[in-house]
Amino acid sequence: MGSITRRWRTTKLTVGGEPRVRPDSLAVEEPLEIRVGGTPLAVTMRTPGHDVELAAGFLVSEGVVSAGEQFRSAIHCGGPGSGGVENTYNVLDIALAPGVEPPDPDIARAFYTTSSCGVCGKASIDAVATESDFEIADDPAPLDVHRLVRFPDELRARQAVFDKTGGLHAAALFEAGTGELLVVREDVGRHNAVDKVIGWALLNDRVPLRGAVLQVSGRASFELVQKCVMAGVPILAAVSAPSSLAVELAEDAGLTLVGFLRGDSMNVYTRSDRILELSAPT
């Protein structure tokens, strides 16, 4: 695995004060090329680490796989690195199980060109609903509000790389029924952090993620709601705002979308019936 932080000589300036030169920690950002069966599928800029989870979660999000048994193996491929050093960590080749259809080559070329899986418009909302193997609208997933308000702090307490750099997004999965924290991942890209936790779930045979809550450290975009729908996550909570398209997709899919989750307050945009006051405050 490549380094996730890097030290850099920095000049600290304060109005009215003397400049100070000191080292600062930066979050590393490097490209990861994801291949399936040797064919390039996507390039994403990510923080090195948990690359197999990232690739697995990406394949779930794109409807290529929906169960751990469909993901056979992953191997890092060699390639040129900086300073003449061989780099073996920025190309990952995925082998799917026999019988699993590989991604469409035309889609693969689009991902490789744009390094993005963003989608937009009502047609895209319909496509996500059609492609998902999971129905989340019928997942009751009752969540005690007193548990929910603790999730952002629990996530923040485990952002070790953010503490060093101040430059990473984070995502976590919780059990709605018990409040148990399942996994936390950090990345320079919020969508990558989410793919990493979904990939963790796939590789641990926990997809679909019925009864789960995805907590993110930033805003709730359409893309994050899409990833929840594809992985069968019934509740998405964010500390910042959702976009209009995110709310529309959440409404159509029957997903509970929570925004501005800070302190003891929040906005619940869709399916508020899942958020309950089941216990006294602690």
C-alpha cells in the first residue's frame, strides 16, 4: 500500500506576526485505475489504502456485482512510478466469478475518460431504480433518534488521518437497531469513502445492507444516495445539506435521508417514519 500522508515544508503566516517555517502533513491523492478482467473500467483519484474495498464498492454502485460470491479476486498490477521506482499500487485488476457479466465496454470507456460516475436527470433516477437488485422501501429499519445523534461524533472520533491532515472525507456504517459501528473509512473523495465501506460490506457478505445506516462527514449528493440504493442501505445521514436530486432519488427509492445532523437536531427529508424516539436520552 502507498503512503496515505506526506510531510511538506510549509510557511505559516499570521497577520501581524512573523512567518514560521514548519512541516505539515498532507493527505496523499493518487490515481487508481480499476480494471475488470484486464479491461480498464475507471480511474478515480483516491487516498491509497483499502483499494480492494474501493473497487468492490464501485462495482456494487455500478450494478456489476450485488453479492460477495460474485467478486472473485483482486490483484495490484505493476506500472511506472515516480523517480524510476516501480509502482505496484495504482492499478487494480478485478476477477469476477464465472457467469458474472462484465461491464459494458462502452460504459468502461466513458469511466476511463471522465474519471467520474456522475449521473443526472430524471432518466438517471429511473435507471438507478431499475438496476438495483434490492428493494429498500420495505426495510423498516427503525432507528432511535438518541442513537442517531451520536453517529457524527462516533465517526469524527475515528478519523485518524483527518486529525493529521484536515483533508479527508469519511463514511461509516452503523446498525440501525443496535447503534453498533461496523466500519469507518476515510478518503480525499467522499464517493470513494462510501465505496470503501460498501466494498467492506460486500467482501464480508453483508450486502444488501438491510437495517444499516450510512453516516457521512459532508453533504449528501445524488451519487451517495445512488450508492445506498444499489447496496440496499435504507438510511443515509449527513452532517451537511442534501442536493435536490438526492432528495428526489431518496423519495423515489423509499430511502430515509437525513441532513444537517448536528448536535441534537437534524432535517429529515424523506421517510421520517424510520426515525423514532425509542428510549430516554442518555
